[in-house]
Amino acid sequence: MRAQPGEIEWQVMWNRLIAVVEEQAQVLLRTAFSPIVREAGDLSAGLFDRRGRMLAQAVTGTPGHVNSMAEAVKHFIARFPLETMRAGDIYITNDPWMGTGHLNDFVLTTPCFHRGRLVGLFSCTSHLMDIGGLGVGPDATDVFMEGLYIPHLKLAEEGRLNATLMAMIEANTRLPIDTVGDTYSLAACNDVGCRRLVEMMEEFGLADLDALADHVCDRSEAAVLEQVAALPPGAWSYAMTVDGYDAPVTLRATTTVSGEGIHVDFSGTGPASGRGINVPLAYTTAYTVFGLGCAVAPRIPNNAGSLARLTVSAPEGSILNARKPAPVSSRHIIGQMLPDMVFGCLRQAIPDRVPAEGTSCLWNINLRGRAQDANGNHGFSMAVTSNGGTGARPRKDGLSATAYPSGVKGTPVEIAEALTPTLFWRKELRPDSGGAGRQRGGHGQVIEIASATGEPFEILAAFDRIHHPPRGRDGGRDGAAGAIRLASGATLQGKGLQTVPAGDRLVLLTPGGGGLGDPGERAADALAREVADGLVTPPGAPGAR
């Protein structure tokens, strides 16, 4: 019988698990067809034990994918019991309520076998550019309008691909080559994960992962409880109003710290919207616990153990716990505001560890054209990831043009222009957009786009912080509000499908982050550098912030 591993061996095996899942993610990153995956990293990858507990997640990935996928595998196990799984099986879904929040994210799960025994499951998620319906925008009035809905199904059985299902997927997208290719890339990365895990188990003489899984989860849970115990116990509330679709939406949260952990309750939050800005509870939970982790336990690995003591609730039927068949395509708009909600609560208990409000939600530029291309795609469709500024931090300025909390990278202009008939006339930091303060909020961007062929094109707008910009804190100024318009002068709506006319240009001004502290206390040399760099108007000049 193998002796119980010592502390060093446990640590070596843990580090190997991280290497395994990161290679899994890199395979997905390098084989994906969708540019939002291979260029921006909008994906997740992880290893789960036989109980459906997430043991390790890849460094590459987004919290919305990872932390909702953390629960998704349990739904696969419920639908396909472990004893029915066979080597070569692959399972798939894009169910927003049991996956990652909207139909454009495919979740694939693959059982891993070692010496004929099921030892764990690999799961992965990526964003697909088009799965039919109205497209990636908030215009739909129910989820069925938003695209192809795949329940928990077998994509492959004992190595035999489900050709009927693949044909259905291919027939329900404007980008059949990309969509089919992305599905294969998801399957491939899980296969690589399985091979690397088996190699690791052979090397360490492991017959199963049970003891290692318990060690990882128990240690992580204990570490989080230790961090929670160092916080002052109590309950703190916070509210935030954002633009919504056709009316403002107010979010409310109460965060309670106790000896059992931290619970965030969103009672008092507004009702579900009639348009696709609603958030399934899985996605609400994903970004809420990410915010808690950043503030309370940033150095503790993210897995089932560390997440166990961070819990979330939201009233059923609210915009943060929308019931099927509510439209949810643009769930990131509201969902990515939730770390700011957590920080707003915790700033009353640990003000030196949380930032001011930031842009938070991605300003993804979803562009679409109608002309069919030579590859059989029915027009072009692309999400150009872009971002505003983050909120100022207690000891540092906010980050400019940075996607927090999602963590995705910005799409390079060269990639967007190579894959679509568009031209980027401008993409630069937006002066005076970061909120003034002792620490300044991060700056947003100015982006100007035109058709390369002179044809009209569509923008599936899903933007926020236009009417309710990020708020400053402790005397810091608000960040600049976002804006969307045409170069000819017309103002566009922040949400909804709209057309950029032939010969005109789309102009976007992404928001800046809120400032922190009295602007009069800002270091003179820091202000001088900003003025010299053209990021801040000289003091006393018209429009100075």
C-alpha cells in the first residue's frame, strides 16, 4: 500500500495539476477559430473529481466562465451518472442556467479514465461568435430568440462523434466553419488534459485522485476561513444604479461576514428585464465570489474548497436570478458589476483593500455585416473586445483600458481588420476620463471604426455606464461617462441593434474609472506627468477634471 504523501509531495502534485489544466487551456487558446478566444482569452478550463468538485483551474480564463463552470459539471453528472460514462464520451451543453450564463458559451465535459477506472473529469468553456438567433445583443425578449439551445447531450459516445448534433450546430450559425471548428477545439483540449493527467498519475503511482482532491479542497477551505476570521464580523450594504435597457436598474447587496464564511444577499435588487441583460444565478454567483476572493483571499487557489465558504443568494425573478426563459444574451453587462457591489460593501469594513467603482462591464464591440463570403459564412460577425478604466485603488491609480473583472485581453486592431472588412481610424486613451483623486481612476478609450468597403454595417450595442458613470470614493471624482455615436454627429443608443450608415464611422468613448481621495492631495509630480502625456487637461484650463 502506498504511503501517504508528505507536504512537499502534495505541493509538487498540486503544481502539476496546475500545469495540466494550463496546458489544457493553451490547447484551446491555440486551436480556437473565434478571435475572442484565441486573441482575448475568453475561455476556461479545469479538472474535477468524481464528486464534481473543481480541483484546479487554468491560469488562462475568465471568472464568469471558471466560477460558473465550477457548478456545471455537477449537472452533467446528474444527467449522465458516473457508472454510465465510458472512455471516449464527450458531453456538451450551452444551457445558460446550468452552464455559464448565455447560449454563446459551449461547455464540454470529458470523463478521464486511468487503467480502466474513471478518475476525474475535464471541463472547458469558450465563447462562440455566432450560434444563430438575433446575435450577441440584448434585443431578444426570451432565450429562444437568442440562438440554438443545446441541453445536456452526448457530443461523442465511446469515441464516435454525434454527427446529427454536429449537423444541427453547423446549420444554426452564420459562421459554420468557425462554430464547428470551435466545438472541435473544445473537445481537443479536454483530450490533452486527460492524457497529461494519466501521465502524472503514472509518475506518482496514483490509482485515483481521491486523497489528492480531499487535500486540495480541505487546505483551500481552511485557508479561506483563516482569512475570513481576520475580518471584522458584521453586515454591510451597498447600492448601485446602472443604465439598464430602457430604464435604470438598481442593484442592492448586503454582505455578511461570520465565523461560517461570507454571504452576499442581493435582496432589494430590481426585477428581471424584458430584454437580454438578465443574469442567471450561476453567473451572478461566479462574479460575486470572484470579487470576494480578490478582496479577502487573493493568494488562495480558486477551487471547490476555497469557494465553499463564499455563498450568494438573489431573489428569484430579480435581474440577478432571472428564470428561464428570460433573455440573457448580454448577462455580462449587469453580472460584471457585481465585484464593485462587493467592494462597496467591504469598503465599510476593509477600506484599504478595495478600489473605487470602475467601468466593470466589457465594452465589447459586436460588429456584423450581411454580405456572404467565399467560405460559406453568412456575412461577418466579430466581437472586438475593448474596455474602459478601472477604479482607483487605495495606494495606486486605476488601470487604463483594462478589462476588470473579466480579465480578457483587448482584440488587436490588426486582427480585427484582417478578419472583417473594417478600418480603425482611432484607438487611443481618452484624455480626462479617469476620475480625479489622490489616486486617479483609469482612463477609457476613444475608438473610431468605419467600413473598409463603404458598405453599412451593424453594431449590436451592449454598453453601460453611459447615464450612470463609475462613482468616485472618499472625495474622488466620478469617472467620465461612456458614449456611442456616429462621426456625423448622431447619438446612438447604448443597447440594441443599430446600423452604421454607408460612408459614416462609429465612434465609441469608453468610461473612465472613479477616483479615490481628495484630488487636492494628488502628488504634484504625478499630475505633471499626466499633463505632459496629454492624458489630463492642465489645471485651470476649460474642461479640466
